[in-house]
Amino acid sequence: MPYPYVLLSAAVSLDGYLDDTGPERLLLSSPADFDRVDAVRASVDAILVGAGTIRADNPRLLVNSAERRAARTAAGRPEYPLKVTVTASGDLDPAANFWHTGGEKVVYTTDQGAERASRLLGGTADVVPLGPGLDWRTLLEHLHEACGVERLMVEGGGQVHTQLLQEGLADELQLVLAPLLVGDPAAPRLFGPGAYQGGRLRLTETRRIEDVVLMRYEPTAPGTGSAPTAADRRWLRTACELAALCPPSRTAFSVGAVVVAADGKELARGHSREGADPVVHAEEAALAKLDPADPRLPGATVYSSLEPCARRASRPAPCAELILRAGVRRVVTAWREPDTFVAAADGTGVLAGAGAQVIVLPELEGLAKAPNAHLPG
């Protein structure tokens, strides 16, 4: 199921202190950065904070600029983004500012917590039970499918940020670094201990804002199992965009592919009919750029806009076989091959039969199909 784009936003001191400490908190951002945050809030469909942040900070989470609110309504959007909180216990203060400012609100909680939250809040917010425990993937699916949320801004606290980043569900981290040293051992930190995805985050922007610095990062390391991560979606989108580079053909698909190591480093990319070869396939073109003995291949992921082929007339080895020969055992694709040129194509079956894991992300199928709109079927 598709998820919203998840943007984590936080301000920290030089020693890692998180701006999340209640009524007497030390404000880390500058006035200009607060205005930037207001602009980000105005751009998203929903803002999420943990129940602990509501208890500690009593935030309103509003779009403060009247001009930005007017622009939202002129575009047919609600004046304020949906406000979202998460609580396992349902222990919520019905007098908190969160419930009495802005627009619609929703609470995600456990089955047990839902009883308490509904009793405390009455009709102030929609209360959505997620089962015996909190599950972030189910929560994000519900936000997307039931609430129409395409972009979600997460403003904390540290436990929420930790869980989303550890589960590989954060598409972007916007981190503001303030020129302050706090030194309080009891102060909350941005992220807690635990197992995070491997690899380095990619720095996509740095910007000075008065005396603070904004840094934007995105994850790069592929997932390790059948559950897709934000990095999987980003790499697959890149593969789909590569398909647009293919010379058009009426007898073959336009496909893009990227090979990514377990640490998030891009190893190779390719697209159909690349260079002077009129019949080369995307996965074939990408793998041909690598040393077959590269020790990173067994832990790598191949991202292909179209399911790797299981049979082909132009070469002795189809792409599914080439992937297996390379030692790759994880493939992420957007579109199962239709019967346009090969009946009952099943590259997924070939890969899975040899022990490879194949993940299909149908939310990107439209992007994968776009360069092939001229083909029949």
C-alpha cells in the first residue's frame, strides 16, 4: 500500500539537545526559521506529533501566516493541515491547545487506548484504533487511503522520530542546528538508541537562516526485507525516470534500472536501448557496467521500472537470469510485465523460485508506464 511522503522536522543544539522540553524550553530556532517551518506546514496535508509532545509542549501546530492559509483555501485545500497524534495509552488532555485550534484532528492508538481517548475527547477528534499495538505502516496507509494525506510533516518528539527512521519510513529529515551547547544530561535527544538502517544519509541542501543552519537529508540504504522503505521508493522512482531516456520503440518496452549496494551507494544504472545497442535491456545495461566479482552485488538491490524479463528473443539470457548470475537476491519493481510482447511473462516467478525477493510497488506503476503509452495493451 502507498504511504504519504514523510518529512521529519527538528531543531537541535550542537550537543544533540532536542527542542522539546515543555513550557520552559530553550528555543533553538531563529525567527526566520520559525517562518520557514510555517511555510513547510502550509505545504503539507498533515502534521504529526507524539502524545508526549502534546503533554510537554502544549503546541497549537498552526499555519500562522494568513497569506499562506488563504493560498491553501484558494487551492481548494483546508485552511489548516490535518493534525495527527499517536498514543498507545490514550492518555490525552482534552484541554490541550492541540484540540482547540486549527482544523480537523485524528488520534491513532491501540484498541485499549481508543476507549480511553474517546472517553476523554468526546467528538473533538477522530479516534482510530490500530489493534493491540501501534503499527506505523498501518497508520501511514490509513492516513493516505482514508484521509487523503500525500505529504506528512512529523514534528516530534524524539521517540516518534526514532521509530520512523529505524523502520525506514522517513523520506526526508529537515534538521536545524542551533549554535548552543546545553549540557543537560536529562535533556531529550533527537534520536534514541536502537538499530537504524545502514549507510549514510544523502545531504540534499544546506542553508544558513540567521544564526542557524538548515540541513536536509534523505535515506539511501535499500530495505532488507519484503517491507518497502522510503529509500526503496526513491530508488525505484529514479529507475522509472530513467525509462524516459530510452529511444522510443514499437517493439520493446522502455525500462530504467538502478543497482544499489546495501549501504546506499549507487553501483550502476542503465536503460533500454542504451548507447549503440538497439536491443539491450535496462538491467542488462546496468549490470554490464559492474565487475561480476564485485563483493557488493550479493547484498545489492536491483530497481527496475518493469519486472525483469523471464524470456527474450534478442539475447540468450533474460534479465531475471542475469540478476541471479550476478548474485543479487533482492529486486524492487513498479510494474508486472504485461502480455504485449511475451505471453505469461513471469520474471518474478523465476527470481522467487531461485530464492530472490521481489517487491512490487504499484503506486509507481503509472510512472513506469508513462514512457510506454504508445504501445498497445
